[in-house]
Amino acid sequence: MINKRLLIKNLLAHNDENSFYDKKRKIDISQQEGKAKFLKHVCALSNSNPKNNSYIVIGVEDEDNSILGVDFFDDSKIQNLINAYFNNPPIVQYENIPFPHLPDNKVVGLVTIRPTEGLTSLRKNIWKYYGGSIFFREGSISMPKVFESEIKDVNSKIVEAIEKHSQNNIQHTLDDVINFLNKRKDYNPQYKVFKEYFVLCWSGQKKIINDETYYSRVDIEMINEQVRLFYSTLDDVTINYDEDSFKIVEYVDLGLHQNSKYYPLEETIIHFGNNATYTIDTKLLFEAPQFDKKILHHVYNTNNILLEKLKNGQKLNSNEEQDLLNLPETYLICYFNLFHDAIDKLNEAKPFLKAYNEEAYTLYKETQRILRKVKYS
């Protein structure tokens, strides 16, 4: 089994960006331009490597390869995005890889691209790229190209060697279990071995609400591969497991005027097989809560006034400061209740929330995560 942290180290240590490997400081698929550029690189790497995996490493400084990390990115619906925009879509997996020197909320993103039969091309227009476009890698650059002949397989042996040198071993596994237990000692860390092979570690703050046990500040890692499967400082989850599977149900706390309620968002089940394999199945559970439209009109207008004040650099009073913390959530609720412009307003607020209040910006990112799950399901 490949240790993904070792794989990233080997990619960074031995290779400049090339036709099977790319690195990025960050990506942003919430915006049209960022989404288009990400799709272009996936398309180019898939077409340039028809016989082997390709990789994109995210959270690395381009000039000196320093590992700075990015926010945890829930990838469960990214294949739906790939399928929506490509003919002959590759199999794409986004994984969050923790590094010991990074803070808890930062990881390195690893995108693995496995090509399928035939060329991959854009199915429809996006940003400045036209439907039907085919991209290839020329050195470290992804660019459109007319396909004229068979693609030469020049990377399979190199990639195979890198992956071979990134295999996990018992020492790595034991060290990483101990490191997890020590690092998360304030949040009831636990581990379990599944099928005498897989080691799963998790931790969280336990609380009981209406006789139901929930966990917050949850961290779940597959130690064998050094992959963080789940991380959240805000959401609450329930955790259940048996000898063959591990189930997480994620909840979001939504409401108006301090009158909130838990709504199930997504169920994730990790199934462990007898042949040293595992699968992860996710199912969206979310049903958007509906609120009184008159109240929502008032909330929506209040948010718009707050946004204008932020844009104009005006100082907020104490009540407005509290309303600002609620702004991302209430814009989201408005959108779920058919206020279609609420999402545009929320995206418009992003730079102002980031500059004005770190807590409000964190809450904004949480709404984007929920939207991404709902949109691509």
C-alpha cells in the first residue's frame, strides 16, 4: 500500500514539474476560472500518460518546494465534476495528506489521475476553453493540441519506481499511530485495526444532545496511507463501526435568530475487504430547511446592508458584528429557499469577510463546503 506522504516527498525530491506531475500553491474550483484551469491540467495529464497514474500536488511553493499546506478539501463529489465536463473522463481522486509540521487545519492536497480508454476532451465550454478541446503536457505546461498520432508511453517505468519507493511499512504505521495519539490527546484519540491490516485513527470532542452522541473537532485518518479522511472544527458527526466498516454521519447546524437545528448532511461508510482493499461510499442526506419568506426577506436585506457597509469600509456596531458572523449561514439559508441571488452576494462578500473577520471567513468557507457537496451530488 502506498504511503501518500512518502509519495509526495518522492515527487518533490526527484522531479521538476513534467508530463506526469504538477504542483500548485492552491486551487479554487468554486470560481469559474479556477475550475477551468484545474480541468485543463487534469485533461492534459490524463492524455499525456495513457498507461500510468499522474499527480497534482497542492499546497507547495513553486520556487523552493516548501510545504505550506492548504485547507482540508472534502473531495467526495469531485468525480461528478470530472464526469460533467469531460468526454472519456479519467478516474480522479483528491486526498488530504497531513504533514507533522503543518497546523491541524492544513494538509497537502494530492490529486491522482488514472486515465481511461481513449482521449479525454472537454465536453462543453468553460471560461475561455471551448468544448471539444484536447489538452496535453509540454514539459511543465498544459496546452491545447491537435492529436495526430499514438501517444508514446515514456513515464510508466518512472512512475512505477516512484510508487514502489513510497510503499508503507510497519515502522511508518506504528510511528504514525503514536504521533496521532499524542497530537490529539485532548480529543479522546482512538484507533482500530480492521481485517488485521487497516489501521484507522480518529478523535473528537464528545457531547450528548437528546440522548444522541455527537463528536465535534473530528479528525479521522487512514494510517496505512497517511490520508486524512475527515476533518472539521465546526460540524458535528456521529460515528459507528463494526468489524467490517466505519460509518460517519455528518450534520450541519442551521437556523435563524439563535433558533437552530441539526440537519443530516452526508453519510460516509468505509468498507474494509478481506483482500487488503477498501472502498468509501458517500450518500447525500441533506434536505434544505424551509423558513418563512417574510422573515427571510428581512434577513436577506439586512445582510445586503451589512455587505455594503463592508464594501464602503464603514465601522459596524456590536449588533452588526454579531449579524456579520451569521451572514454566511443566513445567505446560505436564503439560497436554499429560492433566493437565487444570495449565492452571488455570498461570493461577493468573500474578500471583505476575509479582510474584516477571521471567524466570519471560516464560516464562509464552511458554507462553500456544504454547497459543493449539494451541488455535485
